[in-house]
Amino acid sequence: MIPTFETTNYDDPEQHFAAALVNVPGLGPGGVGIPPAWAKIISRHLVEIGYAWGPWLAHKADANGKIDVNDLPKQTKKLLRPVRGPISVWNGATQWVPMDTPEPPAIVLPDPEAMTIEERAALLAAFDAGGYLPAPEPEGNFAEEL
């Protein structure tokens, strides 16, 4: 059965946005439907992060078109950005977590200016051993033709 706006139970997170995910324009010729199992997952996710659909909000409004802020959906998940690696949608360390999840401690790099010569040398040696420093350019024959 194809979900429709008229048959949607907007209080069910898996149905709230499912009707909007039928035959989505721009995903292919004439639009492509998102598989129903995926539509349920996406719909639940959007509800958990606090999205709400306009007609549902209108249904919640009183005779004057007002909605009590307490009747709006509550965000129950937040995006936890990766502590390491690129800030990208492709970084698998990015994740949606409960709102009360603490932020991980930031990675703090040492300040080379605050290090001793021996500490800097040890750090450089570790980078060199790991192959992170470029190899020195080989000395060439610098004879020149006059």
C-alpha cells in the first residue's frame, strides 16, 4: 500500500514522513520511490531530530492558528561530529546519539614551541620512522654548460 497524507498517522514516527518519500523527484526519471523499509527508518530519524511536517503542525494548532511550544516535537538525538578525520558525511565516526551524550574530549596537539629540543627531535624521529616526512631530494650533478 502506498502511504498517503490522508492515511498517515503523524503520531507514529515511522509514518510521519513516509508519504513524502513516495516517488521523490530528482532521484531518477519521473522520480523514484524510496523503499518502504527505508522510508520508515528515514521518517523515524527525522522525527527523532525534531522535524515536523507542516500539515501535522496545522492539525495541532488551535482555532487561532496557534501552537503551544510544548506541543512541538522534541529533538531526542543530536549529531556527534567526528573527533578525528575529516568533517565529512563520509567519515564513519560521525553519528547520531541521544541528546544527553557528552561531547568527546578534543584532541590537543603539542605546541612545538613549548617542547625541548630533545622532544622535538623525538617527534621528528617518530614521523620519519612512520614515513610521514618526505625523503630528501637526491643531490644531482649541477654542472652547467657555458
